[in-house]
Amino acid sequence: MPGTTIDLRLAALSDWTYISTIAIYFLAMVLYAVELAFSRKRAPEKELVAAGAVVVPSAEATPASAARPERSLPDRVGRMAVAFTVLGALLHVSSLVLRGLAVDRVPWGNVYEYISSVCAVAVIAYLVFLRRHPVRRLGAYVLLPLIVLMAIGGKWLYAQAAPLVPALRSYWIVIHVSAAIISSGVLLIAGVASVLYLIRKANDENPRRFARIAEKLPEASVLDRLAYRTTIFTFPIWTFAIVCGAIWAESAWGRYWGWDPKETCAFISWVFYACFLHARATAGFRDKTAAWINVGGFAVTVFNLFFINFVLTGLHSYAGVG
């Protein structure tokens, strides 16, 4: 906005916090990898059952020292990884808040800020699902693409703190873009889950394929459930983001839909996710076919973020906005 004062100190602090976040995420990823490397293969559920019934030891026969068995080294390392992930998420959110305070606007006005926001949502979503599902062993696979995205954003897509360009000075940037950020961040988790699901299923069919990776992953049913629940939660938000984008387009450009490259790509990804949810609920398609469709939707989303923004030109090309 004209006359907006930029707090350079807060902007610099935001940049340093962003760099620190990448370092913390990298350390957490290494710890997750250490846990994977030294943990044992998950025991099948049938091994935990004796003669068709679960054996429950008597409390009287169990020594007090055995009531709470000592945690293994891989388990302790995994818990450390989660602690560092939480610390990184706090720093990540702080970076975004400081950026917003520095320029007195929402902190997603360019591709650098948009990518940072998407990655923050993805980490928070992973931590939320971690509390309800046994997906800690996915930590390294979740953080790796996030670290790559944040490194690309900080190195090649970085933008100095500045006011919004005139085309973005609308309340719709709060509604439309925030919905797109939430959708993209959570769908990143769904995409990773589907990729690992396909790896696990390939190993189940042929134990020689991806053996070292697949044997320490959660069960295929857990990965499938994670991909499905994240997508079914996010699909209405993604639909809302597209509808709001059309309303904003009518206000800004005088038409709801013009088949702009970014609009078209967003619609294609919406079709992919709609097909995934339909396939997931249809007998005969709910396994690998559905997972491949979900991976396709995620690939289109990434394509929209990078290729459409930097190779093609359209009405969404101003200021490198995602």
C-alpha cells in the first residue's frame, strides 16, 4: 500500500528464522532417518496373538520395573525427531508472523511466502495426524520435500519484504489464497502417503522390490487411510478455494473463468482429487489405481506451482504469485 512502512528489523528476523527452520527440519529429518535405519521391522499383528487370543499379563505377576519397559534407542531418537519437528514448526510459524508484521499484511503475497506457508501447513498437518495415527516413520519422507521446497524458495525465489502489488490489494487474498495454502499443504501429506503406499504394495507383491524401504514403513492400510482422510478433509477446502478464485476473477478481470493456465491447472488437479475419492469408494479401484490417481493430482499441483508460475504467462503471473 502507498506509504506503508516496512520494518526492516522484523523482516531480517523473519529471514533468519526461516533459515533456522530449515536447519531444524534437516536435523529432525536426520533423526527420523536414524530411527528408520536402526529400528526393527514391524512385527505382523498375528505374531502378537497367541492361540487366537491376546495374552494379557496379570498386573500382580508383572514386576513394577517391567510395567513401563525401557524405550529402545530408535524409539528415543524418533521422539527427539518429533520434538525437533515441533520446534521447527514453531520457528516456521514465527517466521511467517514476523514477515506479516514487517510489511503489515498477510504473509503470502509472493511465491517465496506462499511456499513457506504451504510447507508450514504441511508440517502442522503431519504433527496433527501423528497424534492419532502411527505415522512417525513417515517423518523423513514428509520433511525431505519440504526442506527441498523451502531451500528452493529461500535461494531462488526469495523476495524482499514489500507491500502487496496493486492487483492483490483485496480482501480476497485472505480468503482465496489462505484456502489454497491449506489445501496444498495437507494434500502434500496425502501425496507422500500415496507414493509410500504404492512402494509398500509393490513390496508386498514382490518382497525383492523396495525391501529396505518398505519393510519399515507403516502397513499399507495405514498409508491408504492417511491419504484418504487427508484428501477427503481437504477436497471441500480446495473446491472453496477455486470458487473464491472465480469470484475474485470476476471482480478483478470482469469474468469468472477464462481458462487462464493457472485456472486450468487448478481445475485439472480438482478433477484428479475428485476421481481419487470416487475410486477410493469404488470396489476394484480403491487400491493401487486410486493411489496412482492421487499421486497424479499431487504432481499436477506441483506442476501448477512451478511450471505455470515461471514458464507460462497468464493473468496470474504478476509478482510471481502462486
